[in-house]
Amino acid sequence: MITTTLSGKGQIVIPKSLRESRRWRPGTRFIVEEIASGILLKPSRQFPLTRPEDGLGCTGYQGPIINLQDMEQAIQGDIRKRWQKGKTA
């Protein structure tokens, strides 16, 4: 069991072994929650959780949905076309 002490300023030092195992660096912000058995510290997220569909609207694509296989075929076709053009030029 690891113990720590509350300072006169209300600060608690989180032992180095715990900070390193959690990869908590100086400046890490925490959410402090009171729970039945004590206090819970959780690192706050720097960025809010998002879903893929939240960001896809910024692409500007207005056409039909294209599956991955069709995209791969189109990319490969364009690469072949560019390679052939460069080879004959």
C-alpha cells in the first residue's frame, strides 16, 4: 500500500510509480469525483469524444456512398493511368 500526505495548500503528491504507470505528466488535468469510498481522480480528456460520422460531413463529398473495394479499384486504376502516361511521355 502506498500512502501520501495532504499539504497545507490542499495538495497531494501522487507517487512517481503511479504517475509513470499511468503516463501522467506535469500539467495533466483531472476530474475529481466524490464517491462512497473516497475520492476518484480521472484524467480529463483533452478532446471530446467524437464519432466518425461527426467528422465525415467536413469532407464535402455529395455523391453516393462508395465501398472500400470500389475506392481501392479507383485508386489503383488512377495509379496505372498515371504510370502509363509517365512511361510514354
